Amino acid sequence: QVQLVESGGGSVQAGGSLTLSCASSTNTFRFNGAGWYRQGPGKQREMVALISNSGSTIYADSVKGRFTISRDNAKNTVYLQMNSLKPEDTAVYYCWLRDSTRDYWGQGIQVSVSS
């Protein structure tokens, strides 16, 4: 059973920074796909950033240049560095991992950005 534990969320003023972490109970090297999604108030869940085992990344246009995704397979952790945060970044952020058979989701963590 894979368990994902997210941390690092909280409240911050616009322009501030936060770093989210997603710790896996199993070796993250087995997960070809890793990333972060978010769901804002009254919105559908959307992709924020993805990273492969080779380090290739994809970002949503809304966060390009501000967010950086990374993974440390030695620590079984995926990170999301968020800079220059905006009120529209307010959402519940979910960690996502995918191996050869299925998707795994974290429980979600709140990020609130005030203007």
C-alpha cells in the first residue's frame, strides 16, 4: 500500500513563497510519473506541474517561471517550490504519482495566498 504525505502548505501573502513536499512510503523510483495538481474554490482539479524519472518537466502556463518541481528518489520525496505566489494560487494541492498500473494521490494540502 503506497501512502503519500504532503507537507509545507499554509497561508502566505502575495509575493511570498512556499515549498510543498510529498513523501512516499515506497521508493519513488518506481513511479515514472510524479507531479502536483490543485483544486481552487469552485474549480475543477488542474495540473500544476509534472516530472518524469528522467527529470523532464511540464508546467501549467499559469505557474511557469514561478513554480519549480523536483524529485529526490533517494529521499522518496517530490517537491514543489512556489515563488511569487498570487491569490489565484489559493487551492488545495495534491501530490500525484503513477507507476505502471495505477495512480496514487495524496490527501491534499491547503495553500492560501492573501492579497
